[in-house]
Amino acid sequence: SSWWRSVEPAPKDPILGVTEAFLADPSPDKVNVGVGAYRDDNGKPVVLECVREAERRIAGNQNMEYLPMGGSVKMVEETLKLAYGEDSEFIKDKRIAAVQALSGTGACRLFADFQKRFSPDSQIYIPVPTWANHHNIWRDAHVPQRTYHYYHPESKGLDFAALMDDVKNAPNGSFFLLHACAHNPTGVDPSEDQWREISYQIKVKGHFPFFDMAYQGFASGDPERDAKAIRIFLEDGHAIGIAQSYAKNMGLYGQRVGCLSVLCEDEKQAIAVKSQLQQLARPMYSNPPVHGALVVSTILGDPELKSLWLKEVKVMADRIIGMRTALRENLEKLGSPLSWKHITEQIGMFCYSGMTPEQVDQLTKEYHIYLTRNGRISMAGVTTGNVGYLANAINEVTK
Ligand SMILES: Cc1ncc(COP(=O)(O)O)c(CN[C@@](C)(CC(=O)O)C(=O)O)c1O
């Protein structure tokens, strides 16, 4: 009996499905501003020079042994310094439970499973909108989801008042998912003062903040600056969780290198939490992949390679910032009747254009431009070669 006969085809992933459609399109004019993967000004994927150099140093010397269930200790150590600070007292006091994860997705999922196992009646507040996969992750971890106001469509900015109301009205001790920087898909981040108010209110309510930091360094070009929200929460004495990823800021997409950390009250608790995170990993994938972790620890463990990385991540961020200006200026030069200032006010990989799904469909059908139906444009796909074509098409479908 074929028990699988009732299995239905899965719906296309709203983000990865766009790439499939792009690849299938034979048009020479096609433009992919869908998936958030960096491209250089020739529209080509980039492998950073610091990564190539790390690989040269590793080549031939790397063993194929299992990593511990918690992954590479060296990579995790270096990764915690990025999030918590080089001289973090939390690192010194060994209060952070941390394990290598399968990139940012894996870190979020491991946390969601940990939350379900050790806070079984809890739920999580997720911003509207958010990265589409967040909903899948906490759904499959069987953690009920609530939403909190985030994006303000009229102003194309942050709905701060409504966000604060939601923080205040949620039951004490609720879990809140926060994007540390470069909010996906809106590109709208709270200001430093707004972060301080959010941190204060979350502390008053005893909520648990979980930061998804998938773009550290990619937003402003400076990893320290992009960690500002996390540092504010740490100064305010929160216990926090953080999902980190090297997919975008080190271009290690397919290597699946990330880290999950939970700040505990003391070393004893951190040891206990880490052991439970390992218990969750063991039946899922047992232990994480070795190569990408070795690339990361080689780069971050060598001052020369680390400074090369810092230069390269700034080049990527600056190129995107330059394309924001170019796209806005092209639209204004075309005499578009709409305001496009949000294109340069938003930050990080994405521009939340405000285009409707129907306008997006028109862009794809008539202009072979591929983006997610929520109107999100991955600015990494914009180049000096296609920005004029893109602006013209956007102007045509929105005027
Ligand atoms: C907010 C956020 N968290 C986590 C991840 C996970 O990335 P990782 O597992 O590869 O480290 C992404 C990637 N979002 C991308 C860039 C790709 C995707 O959808 O998976 C996006 O296009 O939104 C993200 O945008």
C-alpha cells in the first residue's frame, strides 16, 4: 500500500520559489532581485578573498573527524565576541551557552525546539512582517505564534507606538523575536533611542528577547555598529538568545555556518543549557559540518584575515547603499509621482518597495524582474547595469 499516495505537492516557497522561476526564464533581460544573496556589480555571486585565503591555508591539513555536538569551540568563541563584544564580561564569566548551528535557520530552529521543550506553554511574538521562514520554524517546533506591530505601511517606517503597545499588552514573560539589524523584509530598524525604549519595556514586562542577527556587518558595513541593539539589551541586564549566521556577511551561504547562544545567569546554568542544546542537536543532525566552521575560525582567529574580512563586508554594504541611492535617483529622474525616499532610508539587504502583489506580477510578466510578492527587493541584485531598467519598469507599473 503506497501510504504516500495522499501526499500533496508542497506550495512553492515564497522566497526560494522566486529563484526557481528566475532560473527557468530564458529572457536575456531577466533580473533577480528575489533571494537575499549578495551579487557584485556584474550580478555575480562573490566568494570573499578572506575566505579564499582561509581555504588556501586549510587545504590539505583539514581532518574529517566529527565535531562535538556543540560544533567547533573555536568558531563559537570567535562568534560570541562578534555579538557580545570582544571584552564581554559575559564571555569571561562563561555565562553564555552556545553551540554551532546550521546557519541562521538552524540556530532559530534549535532555539524554537529548546523553547518548546523547556517552556512548553510559551508562545512567541513575531513582527509583522518578518522573514517568511520564521513562521515555519516556530510552527514546526509547535510553539504558538502571536504577532506584534512593526511596519507602518503609510509612512513605510516603524509603527513604534503600536509596537510598544503590543510589548506592554503581552502577558508578562512572553517571548519576543527581534531582528537585531537590517530587518527582513522591510529594511526598517528602530533608532537607537527606540531600541532603548523597547529594551526598557521588555525588561519591565519580564519578556524574553530572542535576536535573529542574520546580517551583522551587512547593514551599516560595521559589525560593531550592527550589534548596537544587542549591546543595549545586554547593558540593561536582559537574559537573551541570539541566532547568528555567516551566510551573508561572510558569503558562506551554502556552508551553513551559524551559532545559537543563550545568555544565562551563571556558568552552572550555561553548562546545563548547552548540554540540553546538544541533546536537541544529536537526534537532528548529531554534529554540525566542519569545513565552514574552520573557514570562519581561520579568518576570525587571524588578525590580518579578520581585518581583510571587515574591509570586504564594508565593500558589500557600501555597494548596496550605493544602489539604494541609484535606484531612488533613477525613479525620481523618470518623474515618478510617488515618493521613493524610503529606498534610501531603509537599511540592509532589502528594500520594502510598497508595490502590491499585482504590480510585482506585472514586473515579472512584462519585464522578467523577479522579486517576492510582498514587494521586497533584494538590493544585492541591483547593479549599475540593471538599475535603469529596474527603475523604468517600477515606474511603469506604479505610475
Ligand atoms: C532574518 C533572517 N534570518 C535567518 C535567515 C537564514 O539564513 P541562513 O540560514 O542562510 O543563515 C535569513 C535568510 N533570508 C534570505 C537571505 C534567504 C532565505 O530566505 O533563506 C532571504 O532571502 O530572506 C534571514 O533573512
